[in-house]
Amino acid sequence: MADAWTPLTDSLRSLLTAQGWAEPTPVAVAVSGGADSMALLLTACALGLDVTVLHVDHGLRPESSADRDFVERAARDLGCDFHAHLAHDLAAKAEREGQGLEAAARAERYSWFGQKVGPGGILLTGHHADDQRETQLLHLIRGARPDAWRGMEAWNTERGFAIGRPFLGLTREALLNALHQNGQAWREDASNLDPRHLRNRIRHELVPLLEVLRPGWDAGLSRAADLALEWRASTLNLLADLEPGELPLFRVQSAPSPRHLVSLWGAQFGAVSGQLDALVSLAEPGTETGKQCATESHRILRERDRLLAIPLDPSDVTLGQPRSLNPHSHATGKIDMPQGTLKWSVSHVTERPEVAQDEDTAQLDLSALKGPLTLRHWLSGDRISPLGMEGQQSVSDILTQRKVLHASRSQVLLLEDAEQHPAWLVGHRIDRRVALPETVSPRGFDVLTLHWFPA
């Protein structure tokens, strides 16, 4: 291969050499069929690597099967093993899990990549300098913590396998020049022009505008990224000598940026950017002992002088997955949970029924609830308007007043409707907005009766 390929092969060789490259290195290459990934595939083969080609068909475009066929032919022509994965019902999955389509597609890809690459393996991707600056702009727009301003790392092992991005120092133009020189075809993804995706608008609208307004603007972005890395390093030093799972409050209060310190500490335990305000609130002076918030893997609990990260046990993990019920269409039913069983029934009445005194029973006005309902773990920040009281109370305060032990609070459930209005803090408080009406019209109303049977 001639001169246009030299920057590509040098970049890949340098990355692997820095990681202790030994020939022949077995690697997986993520190949969509686009210009970037095709350039990477040819570069990896030119270096004599033991290449396995991985391709994900997201099933979102009519031409995706043709992309898959193109990549398979290219892999066979180069003598590489080829594996493809077809994602099923990705749009429905994204809606069900409350994700954007791009995020769902990325999660699908990397979940499968992890299965194929295996622990300790290497996956190479064709991300380049243009992708990097778009990623940095996305992080800035979304308010990510400063260390995210650096964008993608050239080498990352957080997923249990290595992800190598050798082309982050090269522009897309450099990759295209190499492909043109070699006469190599590639596939264009029409969705890369879809303005519904924020990244595409950044690429096609914001970046060209920045080039006009301030040529060389991305050099400033790189300097900001360097400063963010220094900030991250100094903050990590403040966390280096801590006991595992503990964050003393004096360390938070003395940090140059308490928010940055808390975000880096919480990230170790599954906290995402949307939970930063809740974590910072837990660390503030005056926050009561026992307040908590939950991540996918841990409970973050406020103690008198520190925050504790407590791994969820299997029942907590199961509990973290909301369960749905729809009494509007099913008059009776039940949900089995590790903590117990919830049973419900719907009945039509023309007189106000006698109110049950059992705290594990709730009687609600079905018409005040928009279905379906969701039974889930309560979270820091949840509030309810308790029946018989004025105003709102936080769930945490209610549990404190009722002397629920902190160790047991992770087991408490909250029932809410489709508009995320709380209905019942199970076994504790009914929200007055969905309570039985004091007067009944001649037409009557439907009563939803819920019984909780603790395990």
C-alpha cells in the first residue's frame, strides 16, 4: 500500500505497540460497511493481524441486508472470519426501556461485541478525529461532567475487553484518500443525513457554522479536553486513599469541585449523569442520615459523616426492574416479587365502601389513575401527598417517621400510574389524589383494591 495508507498503518501499529503488541495479534474489527470501518479493516489486514470481522444489522433500514452482504464479501475476500448479528425489534425495545433509538442500537451492538470478543479480547473501531469532536460537542451540549469533554479514549478496557480506536488522530478525509487510492468501495448509510439525530445536526449544521465563525475552533476544544483531564487526575487523587465504597463528607466539602468529586466517585457504583443532583444532595450538610438513591448496581446511602455504596443483593436487582399491571383491562390479577405478592381486584360500587384498616391493603379510585400502573423500587426524590395530611412529603421522610430501618428501606415499593403520579407507598401511605371519594354519584365508581402479602 502506498503513501495514503501510511498514516493509517502507523496509527494502528502505534496503538497496538503501546499496549504490548505481539504478532500475530488476534483482533475483532467492527465493520458496518462505511468508509471508516472499511479503512480500518484494510489497515488491520495490511499489518497481518488475525482479523475477525463483526457486523451488526440493526434492522432499521431496507438496505441493511445489502450492507451485511457487502461486508461479508469483503471479509471473505480478505480471508477473515465473519460474524453477523441481526437485532430484532430494536425500536420497540428502545421505547420499552425509555431509550433513544441511537442509544438502544449502541447498547445492542456492544452487548453482542462483548459476547463475541470475550474477556481480555480486543475490538477495533473506525472512529476518527471528526467523530471525536462531534462527541465532545455532544457532551458539552448535554452537560456531561468535565472529564467527558475529552471524548473517546484511544484504548478503553472498562467493558472487560479492550476497545481500540486507532484513528482518533486522523480526519475522515485521510481515510477517504486511502480508500480512493486503493479503489476500495464502501457503503453509505442514509441515516447519517437524518436531521432527527442530534449528532447529524452537529455534523452537518453546527460544525460548518463553527468553521465559518472561528476557523480552528477545535484546537480550543482540545485544550479544554486537556484541562478536563488534568482536573480529573487531581480529583482522582483525592479519591485514591479512600476505603472501598466510602466517601467521607469532609473530602467532598474540601474538594475544588464537590460535584466533580461526587460524580467520579458515584460512577464507580453505576451512577449516571442524571443522578448527579441526587448524589450531591446526599452529600450536602444537613441532609438526614439514611437518605439514599439507587443505581443499577448499588444503593448510595447517607450516613452521619460519609456516603456508603452498598451493592444490591439479587432481590434488590430484581426489584429494580419495574413491574406493570393494568387493572383497567384486567379486573383481577397478581404480581409475584422477591419481597412478596401484590394482588388486586376491581369492583363497581354505588356506595362508599368501608375503608380497610390493614396497612397492607389499599383502596383506590380507579378513575383517578391512568393505566397501566407500575410497581417499582422507590427512588431518592420520590414524593407523595399522603391521605389525611396537607402538602407533600418525600418517601424518605415518611420512612423515617415510620421508623423503617435503613437496611430494610431498599425493599419498599411504590405504585405509580402511567403519568408517574404516585398512588401507594406500599404498606405505608396512600396518595390522597387517588383515595376513595367522600361522596358517590348515583352512577357509582370503580374501586381498585390492592393487597400486599410480604414474603
